[in-house]
Amino acid sequence: MSALEKTLIQRLAQRIHAFGPAQMTKQAVALSRTAIIDTLGVALAGSAEPCTAILLRTPGVATAPGECTVFGNDRRTSALDAALVNGTASHALDYDDFSQPMGGHQSVPLVSPLFAIAEERQLSGARLIEAYVVGIETEIRLARAVNFVHYDKGWHPTATLGVFGAAAAVGHLIGLDEEKLSVALAIAASSASGVKANFGTMVKPLHVGHCCRDGMLAALLAEAGYDANPAVLEHKQGFLNAYNGPGNHDAERIFANWADPLEVTSAEMGLKQFPCCGSTHPAIAMMLALRAEEGVTAENARHIEIMPHRRRLTHTDNPDPQTSLAAKFSVQYAVARALHDGAVRLRHFEGDAHHDLEVRSLMARTNARPHPDMADTSEKQFGAEVRVTLDDGRVVSRRVDGLVGRGGDNPMSARELWQKFQDCAGRVLAKQDLLPLFDRLESFETISNVRNIARMLGRRSLPASAPRPQPAAPARVNTLHETSWVP
């Protein structure tokens, strides 16, 4: 069959199947390792969240026999159930990495299913990282073909596009051939789901759990001999037309310069410095800059005006969040908290923190509206300006046009990465276990059997008298910005 005769799915499967170690660069390995560590940290923290706990209490969930670790738990279960629960946990705090082209979170659809399959089949860390890179390439390329129409229509791209990434990554990891990869991707198209109307509720992380499980299931069904329509993307009633509408997509963007350069190396991806919706981060950063550089305080701020890019405000314009989860999607709360505390931490989205009277007083002085000068067609979609009128009448402001988390030219320092991991993982794991785990993860590509490290992600019981020393900062952190990598 010629290239012109192949369907979109078959062309995609051909590229996924052909991807190999020769296309992996040191930069890709380093960035992937960092993203995986970050995702595992937030998943461990999320394992203690209500959305994960309720899921685990639901009859039939994580009761299937198997060898796969439930993160932050002493339970083991099937790969499918581990992907569902760990995937939900990884997005429970909305603290995971994200990217502009995807309009969502690129790592959480991949890490949990890849860990489950690698643990079950005792595969290596190097193979898992390669599969992760393939998954990133698949979901981001699909995103470039359908966004931002897809995002604006109300779909949650982390799930609706991530399910293809999960199917591709797992399929590559278990060695599916082109034909079976085509089937896996076609099955994934019928599992794509998740609407933004459920942002700010427990259902948003559940989107990710289902995406992880369904992407894995698609690959496993293909491996076992299932069939599916390879024209499912371009069919008149297929994914592109049903989810975006005729004329609202450009499928050739999937294939243009595939893996050259690798999407995982793009500066459009970033780690989260703050444990809330990524759309609030540019405004938080600008308020922190005003606080540090202009002496703005909760006491001298008479009025606060927040002007993000319009796409950042659609789901974060919530001046009165009534739950801690809703507070993660309130740019008014996040910016007020940044001014009040000089930081935005996990504890600010727990318990009744969102009802803090002093923070509420700041929110009452806050107005949020789309920025009039940030065009919808701009290549930079993560921008915001924060303008504060002070008691003495002065007006001070800070603006950023493109701030996709911490990455690219603005990476997290080694210490910041460790502190985030320690803060997250330390919520469920013993303190003395954190540094050994982090150290093993920092050389993840050298691990011959992922099962050995996956078991470290489960909680183990300790005697009441067992010492719990505070771990020191790691002596070595293999982060990209500390090394000159040769592509």
C-alpha cells in the first residue's frame, strides 16, 4: 500500500512503529526523566486525595489480581486497574506538567499506564522512556491538528487526545506491529471523552484515569486480535469531524517533520510551580513579581485587575470558589493567595483555606477580564497582565506573554524539583524513603526492571518507633539545565 493509500491512522502507526533508540537524544532522555519524576511525585500526593480514595472504595475497583503497584498504597492489582487509579491520582491535585499546543497535560495520560505495563512485564526504564517520548509525539501532533477549535468546543484535550498517546505509548512498549498499532489507535478514538464543564470537580482527574486505562486497554485488545476501522480519524462520522467539525482541523500537521525535532524537547512544555490550574500561573507569577519588585502588599493594594489571555480565563473566572478543588480553578483566589502569602502551596487548596477572610477581602477588590491586546490567534496563549492600584494612587503592573510553567528558558532549579517532589511524595511515603526513591528515579534510564522501582512507590508499614529522619537535599540531580546535552 502506498503512502497516499494509507489512512491517517495507518500513517501514524507507521511512524510510531518505526521510532527507535536512534531517534532518542540525551536532551529527550533528560527532559523525559524529569517529567516522569515530576508526574510520579504529584501522583503520590494525589493518591491521598478524596477523588482517589473514593475510587479505591468503589466496589470492583483495584480488586482484580495482579502485580501492579497502586501508588502510595500497599495494594497491588491488575495493570488496567493500576492505570485507572494511578492515572486519577496523578491529576488529582492539578499539579502535573502541561503544554500550550496540547491545551492540557501531556505526561499524566502516559506515565501511569506505562509504569503498570512495565511493572507487570518487568521491562526496562530505557524502554519506558522511549515509549513515553512516542506517546508525547503522538498526542502533541494530534493536538496541533485539532487545536484550538477542539479546546474551545469544550473538550478536555488531556483525555480526548491523551488516550491516543496512551495507546501509542503502551503499544510501542509492548512491541505491536504497524497493523496492531493501527487497531489500538482506532479503538482509542472510540474511547476519547472528557468535557471541560467538569473542571473544578473530582471528574476532571477521573477523565485522566479513564484515559490511562482506555489507552492501555486499546493496546492490549489490539495485541489480542481485536479489529477496528483504520479510517476512524478522517471518516465522515469519525473523530475529526465528530469532535471538531468539518474544516476545523488540519490532519497533515500530525505528520509534518514528525519527531524532528522531538515534541518532548519543545519549550512549549513546562512543569508546574504552583498546585493549581496552569491557566492561573502567568497571573500568579506576575503578582509575585509585583510583590517582590514593587512592594505591593495585601494592606496597600486598593484594587487588583487580572487580565489573562482569553483562553486562560474561560475556566478560571471564579470569584467565589466554594470548594478547595474549585479554588484551583479560580484565578482570583490564586492571585490573592499569591499576594497574601508570597507563595502558592498545596496547603492553600486544602480544608477551608479558600474561605480565609483576609484572602477573601483581597478577592473582593479584584476584577478579572480578558486582556484586550492578547490576540486569540497569537502563538503565545499563556499570557497575563496584573495591574494593582495602590492606596497612594500609584498604578503598578507586570505582564508576560508566554509562560508555560517552568521549562525552556525558565527551568526549575535542582533544589526546586527536589523540594516539590519531597513535598508531594512525603504526604504518603516515609520520609527516610524519599531520597533513595528520588535518587533511583534520577538514573531511571539505567534501571533494568521497572518493577524494582515501582515497588518503592507503594506505601509500606513501619513500626511506630521507626526513625523518620528528614532527608537532605540530593547531592546530584540530572536536570537538563545543569548539563550541556549533545543532540
